[in-house]
Amino acid sequence: MHLHIIFALTIGLWVCSSAVTCPCGWRFKAHNTIYTHRLSNDFSTSADAQPALNNPDAANFNRDWMIYDFEQRADNPTIRLNAKYDFENVEIVNKHLVMKQRAYSQADFEAYRTVSMARIQSRRLDMTHGTYRTVFKLEGDHGGACAGFFWYRDDRSEIDIEVVTPGTSIVNNTINYTIHPSLSGNGSPIPNATVSIPINEVVTHLGDFHEYRFDCHPQQGVDFYVDGRLQHSNRHNTPKFGGNLQLKLWADGNNWWSGTPSTTEVRLTVKKIIAYFNVTTPDPKLAATCKAAGGPSDNTTCVVV
């Protein structure tokens, strides 16, 4: 596989403005848990960067995120299409991060041409339990596309929110909440590991901005939210080790998920990405800073709701 992964960012929905004012971290009110780290990006302050990769106008983004640029060859051409995550499909435009899935015509399909998609991944690979959030809208589709916001370690340890547009797949026009693995060793579904909810039961219009969020706690499991409303709770296979955060927009012709790619360009327009989380190995500098501030208290932690 030809693979380039390229670096990128950070934004916010926070109560306190910086680690200076939150020396002992962020207290997540729902779990009364302190998270020591924050990944935060508010694109409303960002300059245009087309494409974003290695663009000096997207320095913050490129510092903290990676942009994928590699071809994903179909494992079974009778089921899937070849697809490519293309760095040129990730831009910062009009104070938003824009990720594109290029139009894929009937002629493209008949010629078995490669689908052009977009994907970004946090540079941090040690993110554990936390609250992970993004605000985006999905528009332009005329056929299959899947917008995914997820935490990932490997195929046996993954948390997904995936929005599948109207199209040809068996899960088209749904929002899906999953913890992997979702199948047992014999291939049968694991109860409650994944749930699909029709889009119109969750949001009125995908073309409006909505907040997609999942909270991961070692004892309480994973809760999924859209616009602050609980959609699904899952206590199955809560991650125990570090992973990364990703956003992607894709379609590979698989009629069990994305369906035939949209014949028009699909745009995932992101307003914010923010996460409060702990990491696999505590940072002694952060511990020293907290101790010097007097230890965890209402005055040294910031509240996240």
C-alpha cells in the first residue's frame, strides 16, 4: 500500500480558556472525572488554506493532526471499489474545515475508477477515556457517502459515530453508533454493540450544523449524543488502551455500508473539534504544575458540561 500520512490540529467549546487557568485539568461534570488533556479547534479563527497540508496558514492544524493520502485497494472488487484518501480534499475555507468526497459518475462506476475521499487523524496516539465532540454539517450528496467521527486503536478497539446518507446501502439514511468489535468470533452480531437510527429521528436536516459526541468512561462505558441528546449507551468492550481521534468522509461501493458513491461532490464542513481526555502515561510536568497550584480543586480545574 502506498501510504503518506501528513500532519495537522486543535479548537473549542470550553469553560476556561487555557491550561494556565485550568492547571489541574478539566472536570467533566457528567462523570465528575478530571481529564488532564485537551485537543481543541475552533475554525472560526482560521485563515483559508487550500489545501491544508503543510500550508503555513494552517500551522496549528498541521501541528496536531495528520492528513491521509493513500490508496485503499478493494479487497473484493465484486463488492467494493478502489478508493483514495486524497490530501487535496482537506481544506480550510471560510473559517471551516472542509473535507470532500469527489463526485463519482455512472461512467466512473462502469470504468471502475477510484473514489476520491478525505480523512484526518489526531497526531496523538495515546488518548484514552474522555469526552469527544465535533460540530459539522454534511451536504451535497446524491448517493452514498459516510461521515465518520471516531476513536480508533485497532479493529478490535474502536468507537464510531457514522452518518450514512440516503443511497443504495442497507443502512442508508441512518446515524450509526458502534463499539468494535461488533461481531463475535462466529460472525454473529454482538447485542447492543451497534445501533442504527433513521436520520429523521435524530436531526431534521444533515445540511445544518449538529454536535456529535461520545463520552467514554472505564466503568460507565460509552454514551453517544447528538446535539446534547442521548442517543445510545453501550457497556460493551469499553477501550482500555490508548488510541487516536479521526474524522473521515468516504464511500467504497459497499452496499452493506456506504453504498454506491454519490454522483455529486459531498462536503463535510466542520465548525469545531474538541476533546477532553486522559492519556496512557501521565505527564509529570502537568502533575507538577497542578501540585504547584495547590492540587485539584474548584479553583484549579475548569468545568466541562
